[in-house]
Amino acid sequence: MKTPEPKTDRSRSKLVLDGVKKRPWWVFPLKLAGWMALTGATAGVVAVVAVYYIFSPGLPAIPKVDEYWPPIVSEVYTDDAVLAGEFYNQRRKVVPYERIPKRLVQAFIASEDSSFFDHMGVDILGTARAVTKTVGTKLGLRSGGVQGGSTLTQQTAKAVLIAAEGYKEATAKTPKRKIREALLARRLEAALTKEEILYLYLNNVFLGHHSYGVQSAAENYYRKDVKDLTLGEMTLIAGLPQAPSRYSPFLRPEAAKKRRSYVLRRMLEEGMITREEHDTANAEPVKVYPVEDVFHEFAPYFVEQARRDIVERYGNPALLDQGLKIFTTMDSERQRAAQEAVLTGLLELDKRQGWRGALMNLPTEEERKAFVERARKAMGNEELVLNRFYVALVTKLDDDGKGADIQVGPHAGRLPLLGMHWARKVNPESYYSPGAMISHVKKAIAVGDLVVVRHVLKKDLTDDKEQWDKKLAEAIPADEAVPLDEKQQVPGSLSPGPMKSNSTGPKIFRLEQVPEPQSALVSIDPHRQYLTAMVGGYDFDDNEFNRAFQACRQPGSSYKPLVYSAAIEKLNWTEATVIVDSPIVEHDPDTKVAWKPENYTEEFVGDVLLRNAMINSMNIPAVKTFGAVGTKNMAEWARTLGLSTPMNMDFSAALGSSCVYPVELAQVYATFNRYGRKKPTYFIRKIEDRFGRTLEDHTAFDDPWAPLQDRVAASYARLFEPGEQVMSPETGFITTHLMRGVVLEGTGGPAQRLGKPSAGKTGTTNDSFDTWFSGFTRDLVTVAWVGYDLNPHPLNRFETGGRAALPIWLDYMKKALAERPQGEFVPWQSMEIVRLPIDNKTGKIASESSKNMKVMFFKKGTEPKEVAPQKGQIDEQQFLMGQQ
């Protein structure tokens, strides 16, 4: 019989379970937390990896310190190493880390990133906070702007991104940009040392007012090298990166001072400076200097022409970003002399044209008080400067007409009649003479007038009448050949530099006006082939049009040397060739217009030697010589000599009716100076890239300012640039000799006051719109032009090349050649030339009875063979002509 199985004792089972020890309640939460932490860490790692792979593609390469080539400023220098201009997108000058003062580095670290040497390049909390706040702002979940939170390394990374991606993309207020910046910062920390990162940062950081980097800021704010800054100056600069405009020492000096105090306090807290150093620097006044605009202040027309040339040949990015060093051929002393000569000459000429009236009139007392108040605020406590121009208000006229009271800002002054005798009404048909000068101030000005005045000393204010009486006693203005007295100096003319007025008593002023005529001056060293000075107008800021290179003007009689040189070269004419000065009428078959040229004196003298026709600038002989050469031959000759402008294909071209550029006319005269050898003229001597490598070099072997290695290389290079002999040396010498006669005996007589051997030619158009003097010594060729841009009316009567342009030429040449001896022109004995005494009337070899004998030069084989008849002897040729 089967025994039954016992039943399960459930109560016992329960007892067994009840006897098991229970786990603590917190075990499960702990396990859960651990699992979540592990999962979160894994997710974080995955997220970081994802962020890296999402945002790192396209990040720029880490710059190598020895290949750090950011955009830097290009500099333009004169030949004698004077800075004349700067061009840039970012005004940056890179300096080695070793040259940056330690205190300046500490100032940036204390104010911008005190843990710079301890962190790994990224402020994680700050970056996270910036990202979340930026996202919140973008989503509208919070108010306020986007956040920063950058270390110096991150700021450096930002600069690298800007260079690679452009400013707009690299500074976008987005989480993406911040993340990419942080990733690049980590790469920078891994690849570079802390000092190398600081080197990149301190040469990149924007510090306001076009200043990129600490060297540029030191120059812009303090006109110093960075190594020469004081602690106060360093800390002011170090406080700028956060907000350059808000802390600008120019715009907000008090804010800049407070920011400087913050930087000093942080340096003190970090133990970088002592309390004494802190207090001393904190007490320094905030004194900064305006950025020097050397471009506008020195030689703007010359530098602008260099800029145009560089941009045309190398491109604008190269000029603005690549740090070119451009050495021009400009001589700084000659350039200053040229600018002063043009300014003085135009002021004199403009006064002879007459007074065009006040700038405006303020009729009511309220308007006058308002003007004076505005002027006071504008000038502040500024002292008057001698020879500087000011706008003045006329407040009272003397009853006797001997002067007027004026107000210049806070300064009361006197405008004596002596300083405004010239202010007659404009009348182009009237000659400026003492009789035309005003005798009462009311004839020129009235109470309430705003006028331009110049501050002068009383001893400098001479009587205009006395000066002009002296001039007119020595000159008859009806003839272009009249010798003028030493060029009148404008009382209170510009001195080499402004001087403060220290005189006591009332301030004295002279009436002025902005010149309406314009001028250009071009000066060439013909042997070095340097453009040593160039002025393109009265005021670059008023009008950037460069008349020296861009104004095509009629040369008038300055063209005649081209005509006579063509006849000497192509027709074997000589100085003694006889030309008939008689009336001539030319008919134009196309226009059916008859043209009848006249001499300046409106007289005809019959037979005249070529030499005398040239010296006295006679028109009819020039036209007949032109006709003998032929219109087409003359056009080809002009192109051969270097004129690019087309010549009018009619006889009027003989008198300079075809326009030319002053710089090209100067180069033609330089070819005459070199006796027919045409060579290019350079206005850029040398260009170097940022590494000092030479891109081009036109240095003359005897340039005293150039380095020896440049001169040695140039002397070799010039062997392969001999130029082109466009006329025989004999023709070149004879043409020069003719122009030497113009100075010694003819229309260029005032040029003798240079005191050095010179040659040249005056030029005046028939309507007196253009006046010229083109002349040279052995070592310097200069062309001066004076006229109106738009020809509103002619210059006054009798304003010729000898009166309007030659004084500018002479003023400049005196200064340019001061203490520089000039020899006579190359001896004729070295050429195939014959020198003979010639009867100045017949053109034959002078006899003992010749009353007017001149020494003339001839190419061998072209000299006259006949001798002029003795006194009482009958000239056989004249006898035969009489029989006919």
C-alpha cells in the first residue's frame, strides 16, 4: 500500500522567509543613480564627441608662429626715409614677444584673464553660461544680450577665425560660433606655448581708432614705441579690449581713466606691482595724441600717385594687407619747398586777380553773437598761430578807413588797411597797379562780414603800395620779356613750421582769400631719373584732382623748343637760319576758317634769326618753322620725345594749342637736358615686401640716401637701360643753348636770379588761361603751370608765364638748389659742334664792323661760310635781290 506524500508546510516556509535579513532601503536608489551617472557620462562623452565631429570640420589650421602673417600696414617713405603715408585695412605692426614689456603683458592678463597660465585654454563654465544665455535670448526665454566669457586663448582663436572666415561669420552671436571658438582654443593650447599664444593675441587685439596690436596702439595714442610706454600708458591700453569705443581716451577720457584704475587695481591685487607704482600710475593724467595723418599733412598728391601706381600693378589687397615698404623718389626738403612755392605763388597771383568778396554776411546782432560763441567753443583756449588762416567776423570799421576790428573765436584783433590794399574788385581787363588799390576798408568789407584772415606780426605787415611802386618802376608789363624784381614775399608768408604768437597788444591780421587759380609743379632729377618733387594743386583736401598728372593743358610757347629742335634735327636748320617775320594767314579746308597768328607785341620785324625768334618767343617764325617741318612730321616728333596726347593737325599746334600733361612736358625738357637721350622717370624708387624682399628697384647708383647694396645693384642694372637717343647730342645741346638765351636775354630773364646757369622757356596761351615756365639747370628740371581748372575767365591782362609761373619756379629752385653748385652745361668741345661769332642781324660770320655779335653753335657742316660785310661794304646777295 502506497504511503501518501506529506503536504507542504506553508507556515514553515513563511518562517524561513521571515528569518532572511532585509537589504537597506537606499541600495536601489544608489544603484539607480550609479547607472544613471554611468549612462550620463557615456552620453556626455558621446555628446562631446558628436559636438567635436559636427563643429570641428573646416576649422582653420593652427598658425605657426614663424609663419604668422596677419594683415599689416603698408608704408610709403621719401627717398630720404621720411614717412609720407600709410595704407591699411587694419593698422597693425607686428612686434616680437621679446619686445613687448613684461608689465604690459601682466596688465592684459590681470584685466582679461588672471588664470591664463593655469587653464587649458577654455573657460568651460563661462562658455557654457554664454551658450545657454545666448540660446535663451534667441528663443525669447530671457531678456538681455548675448554673453561673452572668453579667455585670452579664446580671443586669439576668435582672431584666427576672423582671418580665415571673415568678420561677419567669425563674430556671429550664435552657439555654433562659441563652440568652434572653444574647439580652436583647445587646439591652440595643445600646439603652442603660452608665450606664443600671447604673441599672437597682443599683435591681433583691436584697441580702437584703427589700432590692431599693442605697437599700433602705442603709436596711435602716445606716438611711442611699445617698449617706451609708462605703466599708466600700458594699463590704459590694456583696458581697451572689452569696449574700445566706450573707453576711448579721445572720446571718453574719464571712462578711460576709470578703466585704467581697474586694471591697476587688478595688477596690485595679483601682486604684479607695488602700492607706490599703483598710486603713481593712477595719478597720471590721461594725455593722448591724435593719430598723425601723415598722408594729408606731408605730400598727398605725390603719395596718392604712388598709391594709384601700386594698386594698378600689384592690386589693392597687396597694398592694404601685405605690409609693403614703398620708397619713393621724393626728396622731402624739395617737396616742402615745392609746396611752399606753389602756395605763396598762388596767393600772390590771386590777390592780383582781385577780391571776390566775403564768405557771407551776418546781418543781425543775434547771428553775430551765435557765430562768435560757436567759434569760441571750437577754439577753446587755443592760442593763435602765426601764418595760420582763420575765419573772422568783422565787428567795426574805422571812420577814416584805415582798418577794422575783427573777432577770431575768443580773440579780438585788428585788420589794418595795409593788409588789404590789394582787395580791389575783380576785373580781368585791368592791370593790378597802385592806382587800382583800395584806399578805404569799406570798399572791400562791411560789418558782419565773415572773411578769411591770416595772423601776422605787425613788423611783417608792409605796405602793398610801396612794393608795387617798386615793381612797376622796374617793369613794363606789356612785354612778356620784362625783368621783374625779386619775387615779392607775401607778408607773413609760411614759415617752415607754425609758431605761436608771443606778441603783446592787439592781434594783427591780413586779409586773405582761398585762391581760385590752381597750379602744378613737377621737378625731375634728369640723371638719376627721379621725380624729386611734385605738387598737383593748391589743396588736396579741397580737390584730389592731380593737375601734374591728370590735367591736360595747352603749353603755349613752352611747345616752341619742340618745333625748333625738329627743324635743327630734321632740316639742318641752325641758330643763324633766317626766318621772315611777316603776316601769315592759314585756311582750314575742313572748317573753312581762316587763322591769322600774331606776335605778342602785334608787330612784325621782317628777317629774324631762329635764335632771336626763340629767345623773344615770336609766334610767326614758330608757325613758319612748324610748316617747314610738316604737320605729320611734327606729330611724330612730339610722340618720339614723349608726349602721349595727340597733336592738333594744323599750324596752331606750333603755338602750343594741343594740350599736354605737365609731367610729360617735364620729361621732354629732361630729354633736352640729357641732349636728346630719352629715359623713363621714376617716382617709386624701390618696393619691398613684408619680409624685406625686393619686388622692384630703380635706385640710382649715386643716390646718397640709398643703401650701398641698392646702389651697387642699380649701377649694374642701369648698364642695360641706356635709354633711347631720340635726337643727336648736337641738336640737344643747341636746343639747350637756345633756351639758355631765353634766360639770359629773353622772356625768362627773372630766372637769372637763381644765381646758377639755367635754361628754359616761358609759355602763355593767347587767352591767358594757361601760363608756364619750363626750365632746368644741369641737375634739376622743373615745370610750373598756373591757370584755372574750368577757365571761368582769363587771368588778368599781362599775366604771362614770366609773371605767374616763373616766380613759383624760381622760389622752388632757389630752395631746392641752395648750397648745391650747378655747373655750366656739357662743354661743346666734346661734340661735333662748331662755335662761331655770328652777326646777329644777317646770320653770317661776324666781321670786325658787326655791331651786334653773338656766339652761336652749329652742327659741323651746317655752319655759315660767308662773312658779314664790313662797314661801307655792299652785301652781294642783298644787291642782287635789289636788282631783281
